[in-house]
Amino acid sequence: MANRNFPSVPEPVKNIVLIGRTGNGKSATGNTLLGRKMFISRKQAEGVTMKCEMYRAAIKDGPIINVIDTPGLFDLSVSAEFLSKEIINCLAMAEEGIHAVLYVLSAKNRISQEEESTLNKLQGIFESKILDYLIVVFTGGDELEEEGQTLDDFLREGCPEFLTKVLRICGGRKVLINNKTEDNGKKAEQLKQLTALIEDVGKLNDGKPYSDNMHRKIKVKICGFAYY
């Protein structure tokens, strides 16, 4: 007779970090991943202190995920000192390493120099290896759907050189989502697309998260970064 008293093996948890400019839909994208509204939109919460936040969810037929939101962390108005402090907080939340970084852009807005600055800051702190974990998420799928456009149509109309390069480096990992949809079938399909891309990142990196003595190396680096 089988022994039923073996200790259960804990489910592996994937740490997903959201980055991008305020107003691009990071919090809404985090809520789409979680399947419930947990992150508060900064547009709807004036005066709320900017800080990294994390919530956990178990995806049906998928992994358990920690979703870490970095609200406004890479905005041009954010001081280097504040950025350094919150990056350390983010790393503490992603203790086992980062399994994927969702770089959130909006298909409703022109992709600006500030978006490029976000990526430059990200690479400045985490080095170019972080691009192996990058997934580019475009929000505003509702507007493109109304206009009868696809994501490829949108990018053909005006994709900055830096974004073309990033998409090439990260293997074209991109997805368009509609965070406003109430259609459960659409929600499930979007979640499936996102989790498939997260799985692709895992396979590319042999299942290893971005860590490599991450805490020690990056903490040393951002102590200097704060004085730039």
C-alpha cells in the first residue's frame, strides 16, 4: 500500500515584475494576471505613496505567480535615490530571482523618449542580460480592436528604432491585451498568451530566474547609481 504521508513538494513560484511609465496600464495588467483587482491605478489614487507592491495568484493550469508592480518607478521625475531604494525593495520581494519582466507600453499613446529611458535605466541596473527575461506588453487593445487594427498594424505605423531593436533582441516576445474587457473568454485567452510567453522565457533561460548573486551585485551597483 502506498505511503500517503510523504511531505508535499511546494509548487514553484514565478516572480513577474511590471515596469513602464505611469499611465501605460501596469497596474491594470497586473490585475489581469492576478484575475482580480488588487493593484490601484495611480490615476485613480492621487496622493498614494509610490512603492513596489506584490500580490500572488495561482493560474489555472499554470504556475503560481508573484506579480510585482513598480508604479512610476522609472518615470523621469523619479529621483535616483528613490529609484535605488525601491529597486532594493523589489529585489527583496523577488527573493528567488526574477522569472520575467513585463515592459508595459500603451497602444493609445505615442511611444516616447521616456519609454527608451525606462529601458536604459533597467539595463543600467540589471545589465543587458535582463533582456533575456523581457516581454513587451501593449495595453489599449480595446482601442485597436475598435479601429480594426492588429498590433502589427500599430507597430508598422510607427515603431521607434530602439523598440525595433529591443523586440529583435528579446525574440519578438510581445502581446496586445485589453485590460477593460468583461468577456471571460477573452480574459482567459489573454492570460493564456501571457503565461505562454512567461514559459518561453523560462525555457530560453533553462528554467533559471535572473539572479546570479543578484542582490549582492545590484545593491552595490545602485549605491553608485544613486549619485548619478
